[in-house]
Amino acid sequence: MDVTKLVIHYLLVIAKVAPLVFLGFFLASVMIILRVHERLGKLTGRRLARLGLTPEAASAMAASLVSPSAGYPILAEFRREGRLDDRDVVLLVVATTFPTTVGEMFLKGPFFAALAILGPKLGTEYMGALFVTALLQTLPALALYGARSGNGSDIHLPSTSHDDVPPLREAVIEGLRRAARRMKYVLPRMVGIGLPMVILAEVLRSWVHGGLGPVVAITLANVSHYTVGYATAAELVHRGVLSESEAVAALLIAGCANVLMIFLKASLATYVSIFGSRLGLRAWAANLGSSVGARLLMAYAILRWS
């Protein structure tokens, strides 16, 4: 193993993709500042209702596109009014996974970062697998909840602000500032954490037979920040340690650790505070189990049929 060449190549990769990652953060920030997500959420809610979803389901899913947890207070309010029972709430919490994933991938930057770091082909494959994984949670939950008639006349959507949308010039300037702040956080971690992970993967590969070593390295890198996980996976693909399909599967498996950390550190308190202890714990467990299970199932399918 030539560590010097490994380090130099990884640093060159980071230097190459850093401007593209900055561009992704900038685009995501401008979308939020101009409230593209709010407008899309309102449009989506009424389209969903016209497809036959109840106003309760359409409202929760559209709101989840606006903000990852915005749909939960809506479901809690519908339950308080007697329009949903506990089982409905649990199913609809899981059903909001797809719009939540879409919102997070575009508005927080992972979609653009994946294309920049992994490359257009591999990045698109991974994002596609992630969206399919989200659908594996959403579609069965909606099927169990059942389609009821709805005309979209009772769509409840949150508004993140009552201020006017700023002019485009101001939005661009603020977007640049936000992107710069994100890069100040991300770039040092891509170098300081990603580089040791790439070296660790090489060491583990020489010690451990099969793909366990690279998967462990990508998982540890991904826990630090998703861009570090992407960079580690891209480097392993470039060096031929992993194929593209194996890299996609490894990133999905690595994401399970992120999901578990998020659910344990923050989400449980959110669920309990919104739904109460008993229902909150049920919804939390259902969403956690379906999230991890869907990722592992998708990773298995990719490895099995690639």
C-alpha cells in the first residue's frame, strides 16, 4: 500500500469536488430563501388529494416536503380532533418518508453533493436507490392506511415565515453566505476525517476478507458527515476496491448508522413531545424499523442482482 499516493490522490479529489459541493449548498440555500419548497408543498398537497388521498394524508405528506417534521404536528392535531386514530397516525408517519427524503436531499444539499463527489452516474444511481428505498416505506404504509375520497378542500400547510420573499439579488448574496458557512464546517471534515477513513479502508481490506473493511470505513466516515462518506466511497471506487453497485449498497448500509444515531439522539424526544409517550414511542419505533429495514433490503437487492 502506497500511503503517499493514496493521500495525494484523495486530496486532489477533494480539491476538484469542493467547488461543486459549494455550488450545491448555494442552490439549496437559495431554494429555501425563495421558499420554493413552500410553493411546491402547497401544489403537491392538492395534487395528492386529487389522486384520492384523504385531506389528512395529503396535508401530512405535503407538509413533510416543506419541512421534515412539519407533518407530525398536523397529524397530532387531526388525531386530537378525532379524524385519525393511533394506527392511522403511525402509518402516516411512515408514509411521509418519501416527501421528507425528497425535501432533505434537495433542500439540505445531499443530492447536489452526491452528484459532485460521486460523479453524475454513481451519484444518480445512489440518489435513485435512496428514493426507491423511501418509496418502499411510503407505498406500503399508504396501502395499509387505505385510500379514501378527498377533494383537497381541507389542506393544512405550515408557513415557515410571514415575511415577503426577498429580491433575487438578496437571496443570492445570502445563499452565498450560507454556502460558505456550510463549507467551513464540511471541508475540514472531508479532509481530517475522510482521509483517515480511506487509509483505514485499505488497512482493513488487507486484514479482512470480502467487503467488510470498506463498508466499515464508509460507515464511520458517513457518521461524521454525508460528504465524508461520499468522498470515501468515491475514492474506493476509483481504486477498484468497490464496484459502483457495491459502493451504492455500502452507502445505503452506512446510512443505517446515521438513521440510528438521529433517531436515538433527537427524534425520540420529538415524537414523544408531539404525540405523547405511548403513541410517540410506537410511531418512533415503526419509522426507525422501516427506515433501517428498507435500506438493508435495497442494499441486498442491489448486491444480489448487480
